[in-house]
Amino acid sequence: RAPSPNPSAGRATVRYEVSAPADVRVVVYDALGREVAVLADGAVPAGRYAVETSGLAPGLYVVRMTAGAFSS
């Protein structure tokens, strides 16, 4: 899912779901490809999650989630 609201003014929510326990990493990159925030990093049980961004300067960002072999 895309972060919401999108576009955002200072705060957005990133929602994700895992169908089985997994090591999950959710990272925010800036327009130059630099890692600027790690929203999640570690083992989680199956379920739905939401993490909020805050403190990021206005701009264009890419959010990447990896869980096992899955990447989006």
C-alpha cells in the first residue's frame, strides 16, 4: 500500500501485512536513494501493522518493505 495521506504534509502512515511470521524491514529513501529512516526492522508475527513517519523534511520519498524473499 502507498503511504497515506499521499501527498503528505509532515506525517503519513505506512500500512503493511504479513501472512506468516517474518523478519520485516521497512525503510524510507530520499529522492537520491539515501536511506533516511527505518520504520521497522525485526521479527514480527503474522498480522497487520501501521507505522507513522514524522520528522522528515518535505520532499519525495520511496518506501521499501522486505520480508523474507518478498520485496515491495
